[in-house]
Amino acid sequence: MTFRDRLLQMEACDEAVAWVGEKSLEKAWATCDRADWMLWLLAKLEQSYTPRLRLGACACARTALRFVPTGEERPRLAIECAERYARGEATEQELAAARAAARAAARAAEGAAAWGAAWAAGAAAWAAGAAAWAAGAATEDAAGAAAWAGWAAAWDAAEATAWNREKAAALKDMAHLVREMIPGTTLNQAAQ
């Protein structure tokens, strides 16, 4: 079975299947510029929200922290809690509280000009949120909510064409982070 066939079986999006073409899993992992696709694939292959998947989503979410205003600590604290949880150092109750705090920060950020008028900030934060959400973090983890807080801040300021370029650049940067944390050799173990 080819990797493309496997993606079709896992119901991957048409865009990802078309991009993979005849690439092997190893080649696709080594050349993919979409952290959200990479985290989605890892979640599908491992069939659970594993610690390394959670840590990969947290690493991506951390890229949005630079857009959080000085003094707003909830997104960072939520990511740190999710990282501790992945290492077995935080409880589900602590994770739920951190997630709630990060979501409150996201709600507070909506429409607040102080959280980023620049479309580039919003694009990078959106990409971080998308990667975290692709891994399931949005509904189950504080990291997704924390990244989403940065995205919410600059959504209205984004220009569509520039936004897409910035989003692609941010996803590419995050893809490098994911590859550093999860080398293709360990991915092969999950695929078997």
C-alpha cells in the first residue's frame, strides 16, 4: 500500500493527498511545509493524543506567544501546563483550569487593538493555533486555546493575500519544529 493510499484510507484532505502524490512517508515527512498536516498525521498514526504529539502542538503554540502583550501570562501558563501534563507532571484538573484561563484570554483579546493590529502577528498566531488544533489541542488541551488567543487578536487586521503568505511561512517554520521533535525514523515506528 502506498502512502497516498494510506492517506486516502485515513480520509486526509484532498489537498494533502494531491501534494503527497507518489512520495513515501519518509519523503513527505522530510519535505512537508504544513505543521498542521504533520500533527494530524501523527495523531492518525498513533491513534491517540500522545505525549509527543501534545509536546509538538505546544512547540507550535509557543510561536504565537510573541504576539501576546506584556503582562498577559495566561497563554504561556496554559502551554506550560500542557507540557507538564504531557510529561505526567500535571493533573487533568490543572489542565482544565489552564485551558479555561487561556480561553478567557482569547475572549478578552477579541477586538482588543492592544493585542496586535499587525496582520503578520495574526497570521503567525493563526498558524500556531491551526497546528495545535489539528492535533486535537483545541478541544482537549490548553495549548490550542493559548495559541488561539493570539490569533483572535489580529484577525480583523489581516489582508487576505498577505495573510495566506504569512500563514504559509509560519506553518513552514512550525514544520521544522515538528521534524526536530519527531524525526522521520520515529514516525516510521508509529506507521507500522
